[in-house]
Amino acid sequence: MRQQALSVVLALALASGLLAALLYGPGQPGGSSRASRAAVPTPPAASAPPADEAPPAPGAHHDARLLVLDVANPARVAVVGESEPLPNAIRGLVLDGSRAYLIDPARGVRTFDVFDPTHPTDAGTWDTGLTMRGLVARRGHVYVADYAVDPYEYYENRVAVHDDEAWRFDRPVPRNAPLPPDSQKGIGMAIQGDHLYVAAQVGGLWALDVRDHAQPVLLSAYRAPDSVLGVAVEGRYAYLATYTKGLRVVDVADPTAPVEVGAYRTPGVTMDVAVAGRYAYVADHTSGVHVVDLAEPTNPRQVAVVRPPYYPTNVVVAGGYLYVSDGACGLRIVDVRNPRLATEVGHYPALGVATAVAAAGRYAYLAVTRADAARPCVPPTAAPLDE
């Protein structure tokens, strides 16, 4: 089977402070990769994000799969392709051309060739030796974020080995530092131009210059008011999903000096954000997906709310539709061609737990864990958090 040339050019440890630059070539690591050691600011105190879907015990078989869904008619979603079973739940999923990249938290980055959507083909796995939590891809380059936590020592030094060359960047973590639990919520990442933005949870928003993939430069670490779980970038603004503090609008016209200019509070826990044009789609864990008008970045305004039946954790926008990964209730499809009249128009029952979603053209790609097939699709019962 032909291996896909997967270029993983950056890995960031979020809570533990590990920073490593990696390169992965066809079939096996190759070439050379170096990166300077940049000082990382100490993260602010912040709330730990929730374990939205508790992971099974180590060694448990998840029966996770990548599903390819034909969503040309959202009212009649059909499965057209399905991967072989995967041993671990998928925590992240992105598309880049005809490739789908998945985060296997125990194995690293899995690659599938989806040129033929009816036959997603395993195109290789890169076992990084790290606990992968986030990724973003562009033109054959995949940027990955690592999160390494030892439950006994609070953090664990990890070493990235590449062609007999290894290096690491370690930042001690205070023993009383808030640590995000091991959950299936991935780390948000976005790339625009020469800059990579990482939702570094308790570390806030990181901005990096990646013009030289072998030597990424940390430009800034914005101290958000709470853990940053998701990020979207449009124009000069970065939009942050900040756990209990809702949507934050940050001016990154100068990535070395980000400045918050606006905010919108949701009543629950903000898990993810997607932006298309002048609208943001904010996934709140208990109150649904909020459609927010960004015409005035200093004063974001809610114009609609869509309430999927379970816990929305991952949102993407493509072709006038919003695709929502809704846990035990699978995939929800929302017509946002007129965002102010956002309406659910279709869904697909995952027969398990939907953990990540991506979309392009007439297809949606859904990561599903079927070990929890008996979990019912019922409305959440958690009360909204106090303002």
C-alpha cells in the first residue's frame, strides 16, 4: 500500500511545555529537522475543561471508525464509505485535499486516502510517541499539538526522535497547576498565512511564525480569562472558545501583541468555534450552537441558537451548512445559508459517539466510537453555569 507523504512540521506540548519540531516523510521519517528553544510564558490560572466523553480503560478496544457520508441531500444522509475498525477513539479530524488526518491519542497521526470516498484507504500511521491532541493541515503540511501529562508527576518529559537526532523543550509545571483531564476534546488549531494559532487550554492562545517549518518561532502567548479549547481565525481577528468565558475576540493584526477587543458569553461551557464570513458558530456544551454576528468585533451579537439534542463539541462550516459533532446523537446538519434563520435540516445517528467532523463538497467525514453504541441520545440535564 502506498504511503502518503505526511509532513508533520510542528509539535507543541500544551500543559507540560514540550515544544518539538518534527518531519515525517513517505513511509518513514527522513530528512533533518531543528528548532530553536523559545521561552514560553507561564500559563494563567484557568479552569480545567470537562471530560465530555470519558475514555475507556487503557488497552480497551474502541471500534472507532471514519465514516464518509453523502450529505448532498441533508434530509437523507447516506454512508458511502467506512474505514476498517481503529483501536482508539479519534480526538481530531482534518481534511487536506484527498487526505484525511486523524488523531489517534495512543498512536499519533493516522492518514487516510479519501480520493475515492467510497473506499477510504489507510495511507499510514506515524507513531510520534507523544499524546496527540490537535492538528491542522494545509498543502501537505500537518501541524500537530501534543499534550503530555503523567498522572503521578503532573507532567512528563517527552522526546521527539528523528533520524538519530532528538531534542526537547521542557517547562516545569507547578504541582498545584490546573490540569485538563484526559478527555476526547481535541485542541483547537488554525493557520493563516505564515502564522499558526494554538488553543493551548490553560496556556491561552499561542501564536507562532512558521515561515521556516524547521524553526518555528513563538511570537506571543495571550492570557485568556479561562482555558482556550478552540480557535478560528478570519482576517485580523482570532476567535476563541474559552470554556466558561464564552467567545473572545482577539485582534492579531500584530501577532506579537494580541489584544482582546470583544466578547460574547454563552450560558454554559464553550467547547469550539467556527467562523464563516461575518458569523461565528459557537458550540456550547449545554445550551447548543450560538450564531453570533461579528459585524462589530467589539460587540458580537447573538442572532440565533440551534439546540442539538446532546452535547455539541466540534463544529465546522462548509457550503452554507454547519456540521455539528453531537456525541451520542451523532452528526447534526444545520442550514446556515441565512445564518439568522439557522435551522437543523438533517442528521445521522452515529450508533455510538461522534467525536470529530470535517466536511468538503458533498461529503462529511465523521469520526465515531462504537464502543458506546448503547449510550442513548437524550437531551443533556446539566444546568447552565451562573454568569
